[in-house]
Amino acid sequence: MNPGRLAVALAVAASIVSVPRGARAFPDYLGLRALGMGGAGRADARGDEGPMLNPAGMSLGRLYTLGAGYQFITRDGGHVGHASVVDSTSGFNLAGGLFYNYRTAAPAGVPRLLGHEAGMSLSYPLGSRVLFGVTGKYLNVGGGPPGPNASTDVSGITADVGLVVRAASILTIGVVGYNLRDLSTAHAPVALGYGVAFNPIPDFVLSVDGLHDLTTYDSTRGVRTTVGGGGEYTLQRRMAFRGGGGHDGGSGHGYLSAGLVAVSELGAVDFGFRQDVTGVGKLTFLAVGLRLFVPQE
């Protein structure tokens, strides 16, 4: 990567991320594309989706993208934001990205939850079919109710490791290990994610993902599994439509999601929506994001 381009990330990074209450802690920021597609995308995590979903995905395309997003959750005054820069245009085939998140929520009757997360991702193709990626990140979270599984203060360094396999010209498979250095907190659970992406025509993709939260922070809990999927259709490279749904293993809720994107040569504006349709205490997620495409030299 060009060091000058990486430096841009330090100026761009600023954000806000959020939370439902209790042991569910801060939900991860997946990106606007994944939000609209039911939480899926680990096998096709291009551009600024890579550091959040699967760092290996940054090498799927040659992109230099500045991204920012904001997400509101209709419970506990939750907010989610994100800023990042991803550059996969290096002549050495090394892709890299930087990101920073600031998290906040205000559950009733407990101190305000605050959190910071910063990280760097790298990816490299191991031949023509296998892509490898790694993310190193620092997490600091404080406030909220006491307890070993809730929102006690925690800070530390951890890492994600991912692979993408081009099984065929229209099929990719992704696998990711999250937070492999165990920080013993629900805010950064050790987890295994995987997915498949089917791209039968250039403007249409279908993705299905699974995620296992191993709940190493609480030996009394079993593995919690989230399953989601969705699709994206791009119309004349100017508009993209997303839809999906799934089951959230953390909250136990079923949900539906949708997204809309306006695209130009300079960038894109993303809108995302997710609504819980089953379970008690249903959540609504509303999100907007901006991506700027830097021309390749």
C-alpha cells in the first residue's frame, strides 16, 4: 500500500457505534451492504466491508475507498458509526485498510456505555484462488451494568483472520475467525463466521452466512448461532437494491432487512434498514453511509 494513502485514514476516522442492553453488548458494525443483505457478505466483502466482515475480501477487487456510516438503533439510545479507508490498488497485490469506531448507548438506570475500536487490516492473494487476510484491533469499552457478561470495562488487543476461496467463477466461499485473542467479554466474542456468495451475472449476487458466538466469556452459555442471507441487484451501475433476513443468535430475534444505493463515478450513498419481526423487545436499525472512490493512478 501507498503510505500516503494510509495516512488519509487518520484524518477520515471518526465515528459512533451502539448497543442493546445486557449481555448482548455492542453489536458489531457490519457495514451498510451486509446490513441490507440480512447480515451476509463474508464471502464477498469487497472494499470497506472487508475490515468489518472478512479482511481477505479486500483483495477481491482493485478499489481505493473512503467510507463513513451512521446507524441508529431504536432502543437504549443506541448509535453506530464507522469511518475507514481501504486501498487494494497496490502493484504488490497487498491490500490494506484502517478503521476507527466510537460507540455509545444509554440504557435506562445504568451508566452510559462508551467504546472505542481502532484497527488495521491486510490481505494478500495466495495464488489465483485463495485470498488471506488479517485484522489487528484495539478495543476499549466502559460503562453499563456490572457483571461478567454485561458491560464491565474492558480493553485490549485482539485479531481476526480470514480466507476467501474462489471455488468457481461465480462462486466464492469465506471463513473468518473473530477476536482470536480472547478478551473475555461479550463486546468482542471469540467467534467463527462463514458464508458463500453466488454471482450468476455481473449485476446480481446472492449471499448466505452463518456466525457462531462461542461465548467464551460465560461458561454457562452455549454457542449462539446467527444465520442470515440476502441479495443485491445493481441497475445500470447507478442504483443497487438489497434485501434479506435471518435469525440473530444473540437476541433470539428473527429479522428482515433492506437497502438502497445511489452510485456515481465519484462515490455512493447507501441506506440500510433492519427490523426485528419476532421476539420480545424488537429492535429497528436505520443506517446511512457514504463512500468516496479515489481514482487509480
